[in-house]
Amino acid sequence: MENIKNENAPEYIVDVDNVTVRFNKANQKVDNLKEYFVRLIRRQLMFQEFIALKDVNLKIKKGEAWAIIGTNGSGKSTLLKVISRILKPYKGKVTVNGSIASLIELGAGIDPRLTARENIYLNGCILGYTKQYIDERFDAIVEFSELEDFLDSPVQNFSSGMKSRLGFSVATMVEPDVLIVDEVLSVGDVLFRKKCMNRMNEMLSRGTTLLFVSHNMATVKSMCDKAIWLNKGEVVMSGDMEEVCNEYTATIEAKKAKEKEEKLKKEKALDMQAKALKSKRAKK
Amino acid sequence: MSVKPKEYKEGSFLEVFRYKDLLVQLVKRDIKLKYRRSFLGYVWSILNPLLIMIIMAIVFSFLFKREITLFPIYLLAGRSMFEFINTAVTKSLSAITDNASLLKKTYVSKFMFPLAKITSSMVDFVFSMGALVVVMIVFSVAEGRVLFSLQNLGIIIVVTEAYIFALGLGFLMAQLHVFFRDIRYIYNAVSTMVLYCSAIFYDVGMFFEKAKDQVAAGSAPLALYLANFIEYLNPFYIYIKQFRYFIWTPGLETIPQWAVVTPVDFLLGFGYAILMFVIGVFFFRRAQNKFILYI
């Protein structure tokens, strides 16, 4: 793992090549045989295409920190899912030359009925590590999560902050080549959030590649040096963080201003109408 | 030290070897959760089949005129084997859908979840064999002779066959359940049908005798067709028959013809197991990339 670099090391660590992701957004999901046959006979088995990502290209070099920005529903999460192999692209290809740790949702594999200790092993194994590997890091994980006193109590008794501490500690126990973070840091107390930030920065300084999704421009600016801007599944702009962010903020603000203007216009029209009605009544 | 010992092709069944420690964790979880918080714990998993066996033994010994020697052992052996495959498949039906939130967040070999369910069912099955041991001890005392023999160890072969078969059927059902949630009801209906066709509380010998009568009366030996159907086309019965051969027949003084297991039975048993496994893996593999859109 440590010496992944050899003579023919690939140029990009993450290579998203012309990726298109397609969903079926038929109004009703057919998930049982009865419905399936009824619709088959009535010829109502439609496929309503929805393109979540369209011809997206993203080439990331080792050690870069990328931010993915865009409004809700622009395909940010879909892009992360494609990169972390959860979703298969409909067209195009995704190549990742290295290990990935994704913090898309902390504690996805946490079973509330098990104890913290059992969950550390279960979660680590879900991420693909061997038991021996977790054994070696067990103490470090516990120390980072600050859960020493609760190791043998079931996780269902934990607070949500404790749960996310557990999740974060397990997910970052290893130094992955690529770290994917999707707005998970909004949980936990301020101190732990800072601790997580430091851990991520530490990883970055040691050459981990970062992919970061956040609505918080300040965090993005402090963590990333490159950015890709998505809108309705298409890449609007990608490249230097400063440029993309400025453009994005400008557009968003312009949009907001426009919306505000329209709102004002509508309000004015309504006011006029009210006035007209009032004067009508007064005449009567 | 390397984290990933060996690279397997993504989505292939062989990928489960990369996650072998996960299998241990998942099976441990199922076992722990099953036995941890119930007061009677392990006792329950023995008591349950024992009680059902006692009820069935009483009812069916009144119902049938023919007598099967050591009927409680016969019954319990057959039922435990059937229950093993049946629970394994029932549990793996929802293996993928139950882990939806996890599969939406991380990449794991999807084979792991049915595999873990079926493996923990096998462990449960091995645990519940304590009930068989109890019944065999009781009958050893009652009969005044030891009913245990070295031949009992042969069950390892049968359990292997049944495990492979259950894996195949489990993979097939797990992937179907993602797309058609009502497959569960269809499976339940079919499995009840299979239960009655698996000679659990009667014996296939009955049909052979009936067939003789039918031939003597000059009519078509329909009972023989039925017996052949059960013997050759019902994998559940093939495993039950073999299981009894290693558990029940060693305690008999005279072994009836229909209970004797021949190499053909083993061939059929492994044949069905491997065929089912290949079919299950094939369909599961083909469908797995679409799971995310339906869970």
C-alpha cells in the first residue's frame, strides 16, 4: 500500500471519463410481481429517463483536494457515489487507482444492537479491512473516538454525537489514497468537529487525495485547492478553486438577486390590485 | 502490510474471499443477537424443535397405520434438515433489502449478506442438533442399546451438500426479492408444498407398497411416479434421506429398502447443489448492479 508508486504509476488517481448516470423516475415504483404483471398487460411499464449526470469528466491527480459544489439536486452526491463504486455509470468509465474511504454518511454500517467494540470490528470489516488490521489499530480508534468508557455498551444507548464519533474514527483509521467527505462534519460538538478537521488536514499533508462536498463556502475554501461545479448533472466549470468559487458565488448571488427582483415585482402587482379593489369598494 | 491481500474482480463471487473477516463478524452478530438476550438462550433453540417433534410424533402415530421404527428420531432428523434449508432461504430473502442503507453508502461485495445469513443458519442448525442428541439418548436408554455410531459423522457430507444448495437458492431468492417484494409469499407457498413432498412425517416406502397394489389391480402405478418424483426431483428430500441415513438408520435392526442411500443419491445431492449454486451466482451477479435503484 505504501509503495503504490511504481514506474508505470497512473497519471490520475481518480479518472472519471465521460460518465453518464441514468435513473428511472417513473411515477410509481414497481416492486412486486402483481404490479409488474398488471402493468405488463396494460402496457404501462414505462421507463422515464432521468439523467443524473451527463458526460462528466473529472481527472484528479494524487494529493489534490477537490471540492464539488452546486445547488441541491445538481448531482454532487451521485458523482461521489459513482466514484466510490456504489453506483455503476450508465455510460463512461470510472477508474480509481488506490483505496477509497468514503465518509458519505457516518455510521452507515453501525448496528445499534451491538456494542461499540463489536461495531468497530463489524464496520472495519465492512470497509474491507482484515480483523488483524483492526486489532492493530483498535486502541488508536478508541482513543480518537473518546469512547473508552462505553466500549461494551450497546450503541442504541449512545447519543447521535457519540455515534458519529465512532463512525468517523473507524472510517479514518486507515490512510486511504482517496478520502471522500460529504457534509458529515455538521454533527458532533465543536471540539470534535475541529478534531476531525485536523485529522483530515493531517491526511492531506501526507498526500491523501480529498473529495469534498459542502455548502459552506468558507470550509471549502479552507480545505480545497480545486473545484468542480455541477448544475443539473452537467459540469459548468472545473479547475482552480478560487475561480470556480467566485464564479459560482457570483451566479448564485445574481440568481438570488433576480429572484428577489421578481418577488418584488409580484408583490407590487398584488399591491396595485389591492389598491384597485379598495378604491372600487370605496366608490360603492 | 497490505490491506487488500489480493484483488478480485469487482462483483465476482470470489470477492467474498476478500471479505472473509466480514463473514465472521456478520455470522457472529447473528448468533450473538439470537442467544444474547433471551433468558433461555441456547435451551430455546433445542426446546423448540423438541416440542414440535413431540406434537408431530403424537399426531402422526395416530394418523398412520404403518409404523416407522424410532419415529421421533426419524421425524426430528427430517424436520431439522428441512428447516435448515428453509430458514436459510427465508432469511436470505431479505438479506439485501435489510441492508439497504448500508449498500447505499459503501461498496461491499453484495454476496456477503445472503452468504452470512445462510452460514448463520447452518451454525444454528448445528446448535439445534442438540435436540437430536437428547432424543437419541432418551431412546438409547429406552431401547437398552446405544443408538449412536461412527456413521453419524457422515452428516458432514450432507450438511455440505445442503449448504451449497441453500447458498444457490438463497442468492437467487435474495436478488429476486429486491425487484419483487411479494416473492416472499410465493416462496412460502412453494416451500409448504415442498414440505409435504419431502416425506417428513411419512415414508416413501408407503408409495412403493401402494404402487404394488395398483399394479396388482391392473391400474397405472401412479404412486410409483410420485415416489420417483420425490426421490429424484426434490433436492430437499434427497438431503433428508441422506441425513437420516447417517442419523436414524444406524440405530435400526433391519433397514428398509427405501431408506438405503446409494452413490446415486450422493451424485444427485451434489449435482443439485452445484447446479443451484451456479444458477444462483449467475443471476445474482447479473442483477447486483441494479440493486441500488430498487432498495
